[in-house]
Amino acid sequence: MGLLWCAWKTDQVLALGGADPRWARLPTWWEHWREIGRSTRKPARGRIAFFDFDFAGEPGHVGAVLQDNGNGSIVSLEFNTLNGWCAIRGRRVSDILGFGDPAWPEARVPLVASAPRVSRARGRG
């Protein structure tokens, strides 16, 4: 759900299949990518990695691919990892059931959003 939240906040949620509550169940979200013909075994930046750490044939975790290292590993952005945190992690491709391949729009979203300025009142004295 963290990936969907980020996509929603940046107006990209349609590329991930929309804001569908069924995606909270990862096997259903993985099946969506397969049904629409946008699943693959090849990692690439911007794809959604569906992890199957216990090799049960169903995903149990998800992350966004930031980098394909070209050596059987990737770097991914993941939520609910490392005791519930969001983290950038290195992962083995062999732990991944497959990748969802979003149709990202051509318009780019800035990597760093500008934060509102906070003014401090000067103290006396």
C-alpha cells in the first residue's frame, strides 16, 4: 500500500492499476499484472517487484525497482520492511516471482518536492 500511496501523492496511481482496495492482497495485485499482459521476469527501473521469499508461488512482499545491478540483484524501495520502516534494499532476483511493468506517463514528477518555507520568530534577548 505504501507504493500506491506514493503513486497517488504524485498523480501516478493509474499506472499501478488504480486505487483498488484489492491490491492490498498481493497475489490479487500480481494476478492483475499478469491478466493485463504487463508482467515480466526481467527487472528494470520503475517496475514493481513481487517477492516470493518462501517460494510458495505467491508474492508475500512488494517493492519498486530502483536499479537492476545486472548481476542477479536489484536495488528496491520497499515499505513495511526492517521492523516496519520504508527502506532502500538490495535483493536477489531469485527471490522475485515476477515484475509488474507499469505504463508510466511521459510527464516526469520532480524527485524532490519543494517544502513550504517555515519562518522562525526571532526571540528577544
